[in-house]
Amino acid sequence: MKKLIFGLSLLMVVSLFSCSDDDNEIPVSYLTIQLNTPDDIETSSFYFGDLTVTNVNSGEEIVMELNGFEYPAIDLEEGIYNFLIAGEIDYYAVNADGNKTLMHGAIRGLKENVSIEGGEFGLDIDLFVYSSKSDFVISEIFFADTKTPEGDPYLEGDQYFELYNNTSKVLYADGLCIGETEFQTVDKLVDLSPDNRNEFTPVRAVYRIPGNGTDYPVQPGESILISDIAINHISDNANSFDLSGSDFEWFDGADIDVDVPEVPNMIKMVSASTSVWHLHNRGYNSYILFRMNDVTPEAFTSDYAYHYDYKFVFGDLVFDMDNDAWEVPNDAIIDAVGCSTPSEYQWKAMSPTLDLTWTHSGDGDDTRYGKSVKRKVSYVEADGRVVLMDTNNSAVDFIPTAMPSPGVIETE
């Protein structure tokens, strides 16, 4: 990483760090932020859009519009903060032969759970250049479950994903994998080791669309629906959906799951669950979309195994813990959707290069039932093809707590 350094003066409104004998004088702490740019680019000009500083405990935000390297001072109380930088950059991309190409793109950086306690403070933020991949995107996830008209939870398999061809060319769904993250955004692991999230995404479940490469074409502006159980659930629950038109369903075995023979099953690569795969209905887990059609489930289980250690902390109790999962190379991921619950969010389950923020369906209360997270429409082409928003920033790209519309891309 290359380093760019600038100073940001922070006025700390806390009496514990008084810089003067005058108790009425506001103590001052100077925070130096070091920006680390990627090694494979040469910076031409920065056009930072804004810096967002979020108090983790209170949820309060300070948003600063920035021009170049002019940074005003801000007042911060002692606490835990997240720092997010988002803007634009002109840069030279350097290839293996040393040739340079002038590029313009979005640049971002994220630093979470920073403890501000006064005095001089240094903060490193790794920047990355964002570029959208021209491929499938996850257009909708329904994980929150429905309730019956009587108010009872309906757990009979009406969860679903919708994948959308966001390009102007035919794409093939063969080999597409949906993975659920091992880590939950509401549970920050202490002393996680090894922490490889910059290179890999730990997962607890992966299911793959079958096919030999050209078996399942998807036209530009069309989607495929993947459900748990591909039936018309409305017949059993008026508050549910008709998923009988699903293109695929995930299936966990005849001894524990319901199979709809008319709908092709996904290939179960791995799952940490000993029962059926049920998405966390509060949105604690996040989801990735990637391709891996040349790897068998047996090879994935062994070759992509991930063992990690961490400390379980509860009050004064501290225990060494470990667990097993699997990991997906970030380079293979074509889309990612971070999910959480607003009042419980603690950290990101995957690298911010995949998804800068996260979206949600309700706040863990009853408002989540019967709601989904749905990708926004960016614009509509002259020929009527819908282009969905894809900035790798789910807080921007998605409508939280949305009304589900399985199989339908709504333009309004």
C-alpha cells in the first residue's frame, strides 16, 4: 500500500482528557489519518465526496463534504467510531508491463470500531478503487419469513433469492453459487485468527446451480428465482407467495426436506446445518454470489476448509474458542449483499471491497415479517431494459424492509 497522510483536528468534548487547568476549556485531540492507496495504481487527483463518522454506541453521524485535502475540525465525544470515506479519483492503472492507463473511478475506505480516547491518535485507512462487474446481481433476498393470518410464524419454505442479469448480453446461470457468511454482523469476534477477510469470505453454506456452462441462459434484463420450496405457498398461508414458478430450489435431502420434482435442485456444496438451510430471519448473515462450476462438493469441502480461533467474552469471562467453516476467494465473488439488524450491528462479515455497508429488513421486530431487501432501479434503457443500481454499497443500492415481488422487477 502507498501512503498519503493528512491531519484531521478533533475537538474532544470529554473532561477526562483536559489539556488545560481551565475545566471550562474544551480539550483538543489531534487525529492523524493515514490513507493507504492500492499498490497497482498511481494517483493523479483525489475528489473525495464525503467523510462519514458514526458513533457506534449512539448511532449519531457526522457527514462532512470534502474537497481535495481540506478537512475541517469536528467535535467528537469519547467513544467508539466508524470512519467511512467515499469519493472519486483519477488514477493511472499500471499493468504487469509497466504501461499506464488514465482511469476515473470511485474510491472508498472503511475503518470500524475505532476507540477515541483523547491525546494524539493515528488511524490507518486502506483505500480501494471500486469497479462494478458486468454480471449477475442479487436483486432481492427474502429471509424474514412470513406470518399466517392468525399471527403464527410460517416456516414452510417461502424464503427466496432473485438473481438478475444486469447486463446487455446473454449470461448463463450454470455454476452460479450462493453462499451464506459464516460470521454474523451482530457478533464481532474478539482476536479472530486467522482473519483473511481481505482475501477470502468465510461461509457456512453454499449451493450451486447445475449445468454444463450453457444449459441455463438468462436474457438481458431477466431474472431467475431460487426458492427454498418451489410451491404456491398462498394456498397454505394467504400472507405468503406463489413460488411455483421458481427456476431452482435448494434441497437438503429427501429424509429432511421437501422436493418439488418439476423444479431443478441446486447442488448442495457444503452446509454447517445438520437440518435444512433456513436463512436467518433477522438478517444476521450476509450473502455472496460467485462461480465455481469446476469444483466438486467433495473438493470444496476439503480444499476450501477454514479453521479459526477467537475469544468468547462475556463480562469478566473469557474463553478460547475455535470453529470450522469454508472460505471463498474474494476474486471469485461477482456480487455481495451485507445484511444486519440496525440496533445490533457490530462489524462487517466480509471485506468492504465486496460491499461497503449493509441493508436490513426491519430491526429484529415484527415489522420484518413479510418484507425483503430489494435492489433499487438505477435507470431504464430506451428499449425498456431495467438497469439495477450496483455500487457495491448496499445501504445505497437496496430498499430495506421492502414489499416482496418474487419474479417481478418493479420499476416504481
